Amino acid sequence: MNPDLHCHSHNSDGQHSPEFLISRARENGITHLSITDHDVITWNEEASRQLTGIQLIPGVEISCQWESREIHVVGLFISPTQNELQELLYKQRQVRVRRFQTMDQKLREQDIYGLTDFLQALPSQTWTRSHVAGFLIDNGHCKNWQKAFTRFLSRKGKVYVPFECHSLETVVKAIVDANGIAVLAHPGRYGLSKSRLEKLFREFVALGGQALEGSYGNIDSATRKHLCQLAIAYDAYISVGSDFHDASRHWTDLGKLPALDTDSNKNAIWNHPRWHF
């Protein structure tokens, strides 16, 4: 068993096609793969039927708001064509379009032109700040990703625009109503204290969330241990995923994440009834 249940294609902010991800997963010995693009479902039922040696799981990663903070929730085993979920994702993508139109205007005020044309030329169906960082770097306005965010895209950046996404409650309900498993994505990356993180997860579970990611790319051992203990304390499942975006970032390659320990394996998501498909 070697699952990777969180990765991104060029349909959102990844650098590669879904076909590349599937090929890479095979090369890396992945047995179960979920492509979880931001606010868009990347899923080809016919391709999934034809695959051998790897099981594709329909998934998505959805941004949402919790106490004025952006939180990400992965939906696994979702029904890809469920109308209500598709409508929610479409509305959220439209919010993203308006957000980046405003960013484009702010950039024009800085005498930086061409963002909208750059974004429209991408294969992505979901625009993110990472795309804007790429535009700024490619056009010589910033040396690297970090400087692009510090100068322009962080909360104190020159062109920052808040993302008015759906509430945590709305997103969890949409995933559950689409027959999916709601998973709190990379909980250690939100900068929350242990008590605040537990509050978030407690509310997440009360809303219908069933799992958290206990291991993901570049996680440290102390964080992994704490997250797994938190899941076990709430009798929740533990999911795993590299959060892969780009093959050039070798530290987040598909399947490159620490294995769960013996105690955590008891709550691993592959023990969930939905896993037996």
C-alpha cells in the first residue's frame, strides 16, 4: 500500500498534466492516487477504467474561511458530477477571477501590465497567487517566489486582495453531500497554536469532517506525531499526500512523505469503509 491522496495538475496550480501525474505515480510505485486540484475536479472516468496497477480516487481541494483564516479541505471519493458540488466550485472559481482582475488593476497602478493575458493563456481552470508570482518572476519584476509574495502578494503586499471563499461549514457539507470524505489538508501549515488547531479540528469534525492529513511533503516528525495523535483523540482517520506541484521540487515528489507509524496505521484512511471499492 503506497497511496498519495493530495497532488495538483496544471488544471490548478501544478506544473504538469494529469497524464504526467499518473505516469509519475506509476514510476514511484504509487498504488492509490487522488488528483486534488484547487476548486476544480480533475477526473476522467474512462481513463480510470483503463488503468492497471494504480487506483484513481476522485478528489478536490477546496479553499474556505474559518475565523478569518483561509483553510483548505480535501474531498476524497466525491461524486465528480454531483450538481451542487460543481456549482459551489464554479462560483468559487468566479470569485477567483474577480480577485485577480482586481490584482491586475493594482499592478497596472504599479506600471506592471499583462497579468490577465498571462493568466488566460494558462491551462489552469483555477487561478492562484502562485500564478501571479510566476508572472512577476517571468517578466523580471521579482527574482523569486519569496520576493514576489513579500513585495506584492502577502497580506501586506502591494496588490494583495482578500479571497472571499466559502465558509468551512459550507465546504464540508458540500463534500459530504457529494458522498465524499472531508479531510483537513496540511493542518501544520496554518500557523496555529496547538489549542487553536484543536479547536479548528473539533469544529471540523462536528461539521462532518472525518480525517486530517497526518503526513505530507516536507513535514517534520514532531508535527506529524502531533497531528496523528489529534486524529486518534477524535477517532478520526489519517490521510496522507505529498501536495505535489512540480517535478523540479524534489522534496515534494509524488509519494515522497513519511510513512505512518504503527499506532497511526490503525486510524489510516485505508481503513475507512469507502476505501474498499
